[in-house]
Amino acid sequence: MSRATWVNAKYESMDHGLSDLQRHYLLQELRINHSRPTNLLRSIAKARAFKQRVLWIFQEMMVVVGLFMSILFVAVLLIIWQM
């Protein structure tokens, strides 16, 4: 990474302690505007990664709800057909 910080006389890169998804968003933010402070870039990357994870969770939930509704529809059709 192009920027780094010194913590207790030890060199740490800008993406130290970030997950892969957070690193991905950090690189995107660096490409957009690299002159912003490191703390701001890291917080933006963390927020975007959190939003993406929430979106993925809701997408997974919608798949499960869709499957449940399909099974329920078939069950109701079978019950009606037997009457």
C-alpha cells in the first residue's frame, strides 16, 4: 500500500487488521481520492464492507423465503387437489 503508519516504532500498513472485503473497498477509496486521511479511508471502507455484508444476508434470506413460499404453494395445491 502507498500509505503507512508507525505504531509504537513499528511499521504497519494502511490495511493492517482489515478483512479482504474491507481491503477491496479501501483500495477503491484510495483510487477515488488518495489525499484523504487514513482514518477516514479506513472508516469508509469498513462501513461499505458492513453494508455489503448486510445486503448479502438479506439476499440469502430472500432466497430462503422464496423457497418456502414455493413449497407452501405446492402443498396448498396438493391439499386442494385432494378435496
